[in-house]
Amino acid sequence: MRFNLAVLGAGTMGIGIAEVAAAHGCRVKLYDIDSNAVKAAIDGLSLRLDKRIEKGKIDDADKQAVLGHITSVNDLAELKGSELVIEAVVESLSVKQDLFKQLEQICDKNTLLASNTSSISITAIAAVLTHPERVLGLHFFNPAPVMKLVEVVAGLKTDQAVLKQATEWMREWGKIPVRAQSTPGFIVNRVARPFYGEALKIKQEQLADVHHLDAALKEAAGFRMGPFSLMDLIGIDVNYQVSQTVYKAMFNDPRYRPSLLQSEMVAAGLLGRKSGRGFYSYHQKDSEQASPFLSSQKQLPNQIQLNPSEHPFEQLLSPFKTVCAVTSGSLNQVGETVLFQTVGHRAESLAQQLKKPVCLVDWSFDYSHAEAVNLCFSTDVSDNDKNHIMALFQHIGKQVLVTEDSPGMINARVMSMLINEAADAVFNGVASAQDVDLAMRYGTNYPQGLIDYAGQIGWQNPASVLTELYQWFGDDRYRLSPYIRRQL
């Protein structure tokens, strides 16, 4: 459906949204308080479209169609007749409220008024209007022409018909719309907080350095980027500001507590790629980083014992059959050492209970395609068993990380916190389980929805990890969501 649209703000998000709408035949009016910014944005879009022509993705007719659908306007009064207005201006409640009050006087009574805000309450924006029922959030993700997800956010007074219409338009634009209530961080910025916050806490506890943590969560768990390289890319100051905003808006709930380490980084001006140094250095002379992976072990055991179960963890170990002799048993055992997938217990505690040496294996979204495994050992594991275990994994194509023994290791700890946050968002009515999973897959490129993954591995596993963390730290940030309790 082609309709009249206005976009306010000619920054990166504004011109990106305008491009998406124009590419789908909508007539777009682009406004910015700085008229030069509009011209610069359209010129920049023209150059980007030229690059797409060079790559054979579009032709000149496509480019001209997109540009032809975007009109620069210099006065808000020219927005009259728009069926949808999307603002993408500075993240300030007062600025947005003033702008929407002007729009309410200019636009027709049936015009939908949308904000692209990532963190400000839609209810608060609409509160100053005579007709708050037509105000909603349409939170696009950067870059808007590429990222599929759009959070369709309802304020307390938003009309359901408005949400339905906006959702239909987003689908017509080829987007994946998810419904969310106006709560701090909506879905993605709320649920994703532990990916950064818990990794920062593990680093601050000196359990692992940033190279090790990034490698565990990227190569072993399966996230597209590690949290520290991602924070450097986003900007440590930007990520810290979002964390502060969500924490304050959630009335200082310890689950969202910002990191002191991150605060210090911002104070020191170590902001990531844009400052040349963050958690990593981006100066050429400092570009080589020590690998966190252990060197290759060549010594394989003559025989091992495997549990023939179809559980994903046992499937990880199944390829061992191709490199050494295997017998069947109730435990997975190499020499004297028993291998378990971690469910939060320390290796040392399990070894004392079993009176056997223990090797724990960290979590992965997909063990079969993971490039690495993250292990930890109880203190009584012999060097011979350690070498055999590492050699087995390396012979089936996995790089090996070894982490200090601590509850939840790295991946299980971070992933359980993410699952808990996703579950709590569903429990508190922020969004449906399906929309939470869609949001995290398409808004953050997680390899699998968190609710879906928890169901696959069994809800008792993240519950066990969180319980162990709560007992170990005595910190309410690890309290178990009632949604998870209901699944047990």
C-alpha cells in the first residue's frame, strides 16, 4: 500500500527510514530543523544507491524511483496530509513532546504519530496531547534499510486500531514487526542488557580477560560478536548510557545495574573504535592480540566411555567415535574424568560429590557448528586426562578454551541471564514469547530465540544456573523469573 509519509530528523535513522518507505512506493516528506542536514542526507543516500548499482543490486531506475519519492520540506506545516509521521530526532522527552504538540495541531485527526525512540516512554511522549490514542512507537534498528526488525510500541492510551494499521504497513515494507508495551528498553534493549552487563561483571571478577570472554561467547556459544568487540563497535559511552537509562527507569533493579568498569572506561575516554581504543586497541601497532585458545594436543586416549543419549551435549561428544575406541556407559568419561554440560555447579563441588575428577563443558546454541568449546576442570583432573580431553575436541575440529572454575562458567551464565530477562519480559506483559524471540533473532542477530532455546535444553537448566549464581553471590540480580518457575 502506497501512502503519504513524513519523517522528522535527517540523521542516520531518519534518512534510513525514509529510504525504506520510498523504496516501497510511499511518498515521503523529509524534514529537519537544519535544512542543510536534509540536503546532506539525500546526497548521502544518492551515493549509497550508486554503490548498490555498482554491485548490481539495483539499477538506475530503482535509484531514481527512491529519490523521486523523497521530498525535502522546510516547514512543519507542509506535513499536513501525511497519513503517518515518524520522528527520529534527538532522544529528549521535552523535545519530542514539543514536536508532537505541533504535529497534533498541523496533521489530520486520523494521522498516526510515531516515535523512533529506543528508550523514551511512548506514554510519556503522548501524555501532553489531546489525542494520545494515535501515538505509538516504531523503533527501527540501524541500519534501517537492512535490519528487518521494527518494534511496534503501545503507550497506555494507544488505540489498538493504530497498532494494527502500523503493523500492517511495516509488513508491507518487508519488515518483521513485533508488538511491545511501553516499558524501559522495550524488548531488545531490555532483554539484551545481560549480554553486556554479565560479561562485564565476569571481567571485573577477573575470571577471564576480554579476548577469552569474546571467544567463548562468539566461537563457542555462537553469538555473532562477542560483547566487548560489540561494545567497542557501538561505542562504550552509548552502551553505558542505555544501561543507565534502563536501570533508572526500572527503579534501580539490580538486574540492570550498570558496570563500574564501563563507567571508568567512559571517564577515561576509552570509547571503542571511534576513540581508537576501548576494550581493544585499534592502533595498527597494537593490532595483534594474543590468542585465548590453547595450543594443539596430539595425544589421544586409547578408549573412552560415552552415554548414547540423543541429548545435544551427547551429540557434541559423538564425533569422538571417529578418533578413538568407545564403550557405552551411563557417564561420559575420559580416563578417570567425567564430562558434564554445566548447569551452574562448580567443577570442584561436583568432583567432591562424585568422588571423581570432573570436566565441565560450557553452553552453545549449536554444538555441532560451534568453532570452539569452553571447558573447566576440577583440581584433581590429571594432566594426562586434560591433554586427552583437549586432544579429542581438537581432533573433531574444535578450538579449546579453559576457564577458571566458577558457577555457570561464561556462556551458561550469560545465556541464563538472557533467558531470565526474556522470560521476565513475557511474564510482565511486555511482549509475547513469540515476539520476544523474533525481536532477539532479528534485532540482535542471536542465532536462536531465547525462549525457544530454553525449551529445547530444558527450563531446569537455566533455573539451575541462576539458582547456583544466586547462592554464590547472594545478589538479587540472579533471582529467578516466575515465568521460569512455571515451566518447571
